[in-house]
Amino acid sequence: MKFREGKDMKRALITGITGQDGSYLAEHLLDLGYQVCGLRRRSSQLNYGCSEHLKDDIEFIYADMTDMGSLIRAIDKAKPDEIYNLAAQSFVQTSWEQPILTSQIDGIGVSKFLEAIRMVKPRSRFYQASTSEMFGKVQETPQTEKTPFYPRSPYGIAKLYGHWMTINYRESYPMFTCSGILFNHESPRRGLEFVTRKITHTVARIKYQQVNELRLGNLDAKRDWGFAGDYVKAMHLMLQQETPDDYVIATGETHTVRDFVEQAFKYVGLNYKDYVVSDQRFMRPAEVEILLGDSSKARKKLGWKPEINFEQLVCMMVEEDLRVVYDEVARFDHGNKRVYGQLSI
């Protein structure tokens, strides 16, 4: 491991470092000269996930959000100046199938983490990854830091518990704890179970004639979509302020799932209406119809703003999935001794 050394270098501890946000945040902090530690669960197979390309620059520490003893040991070992809690069971559909597990990780796990920090290194600055899903059945549009919460899934409820615990530790102890209420943020590193990546990956497979349909649930749900690489910069900025606070991070624009689908198919020169099939299996038990964030506070106090717009985000994701699927098809054809042409769209 090529771990960076330096007496004056800041140390950061990131949970969820193998996921989309964790990998982008690790890249950003490394570029800023941080020493980066990442929490990962012990498993039978060594898997660095989205941070595979960073594994030589990160110190990995084994711990689990449901095991407070391991969190205490991890904090003591990392001795971080900043802690970013991005670990979560973050798929809404799975939270309906595993509500207890989701509560243990996304809710109780935050309590255990905060208490471990208070016991071991209370001067560490703590960031909690909150979510726009806490707004759920929205009480006003757009949603701000003062909008009442009304979560509509076990995921949203568990996250709201973690959000309020973060606020309570800030108000009860001399600790710097803050939450970023992040609206939907995507990238080519998004998991295939999420609707945006499901769309772009399936579009690429349709383009290369691997499948002939895309099955989706509610095409009319509206979301505020941004680029994950932009949003992790806001996380870092929150921990550089004089006083801790909570911030909505969003683009301020809303698009339907249908808009996302249409843009993705348009990029490869196809009409989405020829391929999209509505499937009741992908409908939520309790739908969140619209999420639209007002990030005025973050733009004013943090000096943050998104750099990648909606169209650029969709095209970025489709382009990467075209490469992924092309490589898969090329490997298959090579194994069957077929000649495959150059990548083109």
C-alpha cells in the first residue's frame, strides 16, 4: 500500500468506501492531500468495489456498523480528523424486503457510530449521509432544510432516525456533526439495482442486441438528479465550516423517470417507446411522487454548485455502459472465435 505520510496531513475515515459515493469522495480527498482510511466489512472474498483503482492509496480497516466494538477499534486506529458515514443499505426496494436489517444499519448503526466517536475521538468532525427520501410524501415543493419530513419507506424512516441522532449529538455534546440531505445523485458507478443504472445498462444491451426490452415501474415519478462526483465535494465543504449545520444538496431541477429513459435511448439513436414495458413488480408499495430540492443554503454558505447537468449525466452513464457491454460482447465473441467491430454508437 502506497499510504501517504505527513505530519500535517488531515486524516479522513470513510464508511461505505467501496460504493459510488465513497469512491468519489476518496478520490476527492486524496487529491486534496488527505490520508484516507476506509471501513469495510470482512467477507470471504476480497472486494474493493468502486474503490478498486484506489486500493493502494487507502488504508482499509475492518469494521461493521452493527458492531460497536469494531467501530471503537476502527476510530482508535484511524485517529481521523474527519469522518464520513456513507455506509447504508441504500436501496429502497430492498428496505421493504429487509426492513429490520435496514433499520439496524441505517438507523441504529448511526447511533453506535456517534457514541463510538464520542467515547474515542469526540473532536473528529462527523458527516452523516442523509437523504431526500426522508421527505417522502412531500409537504412542500421545493424541499428545504426546514421542510417537514414524511418518509414513505423503511429506508427513509431509518435514515431519518440517523439524521435526528446526528442533530441530537450536535446539540447535546461538544461535537461537530452535520448531515447532508442529498437528493438523487448518480454516476457510471451506480449499482445495477438502481433505476438510473438499470436504464443505461439495459439501453446499452439493447443497442448491442443482447435484450429487446426494458421493464420499469412508475415512469412518471419525478426526481432531482445530479452527479455523485459533484455531491461529494459538498460533503467535504460541510466539514470545513466554523459551525456544524445541515444542508440540502440538489440541482433544483426535476425530471421524470420517463425523461431519463427518453434521453438515454436518444443517445443511442433509438425510440424508447419501442422497448419500454410497464411492470407492476417494480412499483413501490408507497410511491414518492416528486422530489425537488432547494440548495440555496449550500450555494450561499458553502459556495457549492453542481457542475454536471441532467443531459450530461445521462449521456455519461450511457457512454460508460456502452463500453461495459461492448467489452462483455467482445469477450464472448472472442471466446466463440467471432470477429467484432470497433465500438460505435
